[in-house]
Amino acid sequence: MRHWTEGFDDDDADEQLVRPYTITSGRTAPERADLTLITLVTTVPEGTAQAALAVRGMQPEHRTILALCRDSKAVVEVAAELGLPVSLTKILIGDLVDSGQMWARAPRPLAQPGDVSDMTILEAVRNGLRKL
């Protein structure tokens, strides 16, 4: 997908640009507090009742996000691929989660606090830093 500013030169300054907030109907901040940079988002599989909801009023960016997120992606990855600010991407993803077309979840931790592997990693980092 092209970035919204791509293709405009200084000569095009007289032409009106579509500002990012128009994509979100004027919303400038995400309503969902659970969407962080590393929140994983996934498109709901086709054939489920939630995926069959009407998509009227959807922006092209919504459709692109649904296509990108067939496999889990972090919010920040989606923003990078869209070429849009993260805050704008969070608003769009929030729309899709609220409409039941996407799932969002926090990433799974690699280790539980207090695990032996947790201490092994910390000790390796400490030893590496000492060698510097």
C-alpha cells in the first residue's frame, strides 16, 4: 500500500491532501487502551459469524489491515506496513476489533517471572555487559 503522501511534489502544494484524521472520521486518539505497540492482532477466520458482519463504511485501510493480519502481527508492524502513524493505526484496528472482525491479545511472555531460564538470560546479559 502506498503512503498517503507518496506521489506529491512541492509543485502539488496547491492540491488538497487527504489528512490522516479524515480516515478516522476526525478521531485523533484511540478509544481502546488495550492496544499497545506489541499487541498482536489477527483477522477473524472467514466463515465465523463475526467475520460475516457488514463492512459498509470501511475505509480502504481497514480492508488492507484485514488482509495483512491473516497471520498475527504486532500493531507496530501493521502501522509500518501501512505507512501510517501508530495512533491512527490503533484507531483503525480498534474499529475492526469492536466490529468483531479482528482479535487482539497481549503477546505471551517467553518465561514466567522466577523461572530458571529467566535468571539464565539475565546472568548472560550481566556477564556480557561486564566484558565490555
